[in-house]
Amino acid sequence: MHILRLLPILAFLLFFAFFTITSAQDSHLGSARVVFQTNYGDIEFGFFPKVAPRTVDHIFKLVRLGCYNTNHFFRVDKGFVAQVADVVGGRLAPMNEEQRTEAEKTVVGEFSDVKHVRGILSMGRLVLSTLHA
């Protein structure tokens, strides 16, 4: 489990709601978790490594490098969505060279039939073929 110290958070554009994941999608859910520690409590994220392996690997590497530290949520609509921007533009602290190199990489879209329902962690894209986390 990776635990991140976050002041508030602003990292990669993603959507999630705060409830349960449907049982049909549970079978794809991996065991690894990332926990963001915020001023308002911990948020635990689960991932679908068999559905989006390159995206999950990229996010985990960014987490290990501390790229999400000092970021904050820029939009929270209770019961609906919480959004954070990519790590390149959202950090309060400067990045070191290793962090910047990884953060500037793009990930090819890994689209699936996993539904965007309450409790699901999703990523938004400005351009369909690429993504900065």
C-alpha cells in the first residue's frame, strides 16, 4: 500500500464518487491500493490492472516517486465527483528531474466496458489518444 501525504490534492484529471463499486466490476479490481491522506480524511483508491495495465503501472510509478504530494482537489461536488489535475501542473512543490520525466509521459487510451458508476475511479482526457496522469 502506498500512502501519500497530501496537503489538499491537485494531480491528474480523474473522477470518482465516494461509494461502492458494483459487484460485476469487482472481479477486475486488483488488490493494490493507494491512499491519499488529506486534511479531511483518507481516500483509498483501488485499480483495475487487468483492464488498464499501462495506466495503472504509470500511476503507481508516479505515486512511488511522490508526484502527487502537495497537490489538491480543485473540484468536489458531494456525492458526485472530485477532480484533480495532472501532476505536471498541479503540484505546489517543484518536481525533481525523475518526477518530471515520468510525469510528462503520456499513456495510450485503455478503454473498456467498466462502467463509470458511483465509487469508480476514472480518468478524463483532453485528447482521446493520450493522457497525462
